[in-house]
Amino acid sequence: MRALGVTFGRTVGYARRTLSTAVAFACFLSVAAILLSFGIEAAEGSRLSFSLVWAQAAAPVLPALAAFLAMGVWSDERTSGRIDLLLSVAVRERDYVLGKFAAVWFLVGLATATFLASTLAVCFFVAPRLLAGGSAPSFLLAFLALLLQGMLWSAVSVAFSALCRRAVTAG
């Protein structure tokens, strides 16, 4: 378990320091916000709940976010030469892969939580009628569904990143 935690911490630390992570977060939040505004306009007058419109805005952008976050996960280790050192230690490869996966999934969840918090904050101050009717449980369910979807895309992205030598081909 220790190798998994170390790999998780190193991967999150690496992602925190790179510009590509900030760009991926900004693009995710921007595109999801644009899709949300179009979704609100399209759903006006219908019976769709605001939490469903919110989840539908974030769902199409999650695969791209996971791919951008995972594209450098293994290629950084390969280009720096640390992969040989990591794999020579008496630790299972599974722990490295799970650590990388958990880090990417954590970052996807963090971006999704940021999108949820910013949406709720804007709605609270600008359009409180959208939050009327006890929508907290439905937002929680939508958030959990997006976390599960993020888990899927994170797993696919990390696995594909492990097969590629360069970050450009992984993305």
C-alpha cells in the first residue's frame, strides 16, 4: 500500500506543477459552463431538473479531461528515465498503476467538484429559483454518477497512457 500512496502523491504533485493541468482544468470548466448555459436554455419550459442539466453539461467533457490529465502520467516517467528505477524496486507494478489511476481519478473528481461548487455558487447569487425544491439529493446523485464516469475514463486514459511512449500520442 505504501508504494500506491507514494505514486499517488508523486503524480498529484507532478500534475499540480504543470501548466497542462491548469489548462485542462480551465478548458473543462469553460466548456462545461458553456454547455450548461446552452442546456439551461434548451431545457427552459421542460420538466428536466437543474441537476440533470448540470450533469449533462459535464458528462461529455469528462473523457477529454481524463485524457489530458493522464497523457503525461507514464510518459514523464519514461522520458526522465525514472521508470527503470521504479520498476527495479521490489514493488508490484500493480501498485504503480493503481497509484497513477487514483491520482488521475482524484484530479477528475476535483475538477468535477469545482464545477459543481461554482455552479451552485453562481445559482445561489444570480438565480436562486434554479435551486428551489430541495435539489441537494439530486445534485449529489448526479455528482456520484459523474464520479463513476470519471473513474471509467481515468482507467481508460491511464491504461492508454501506459501503452504510449510520448505524451502527445497518449493524448
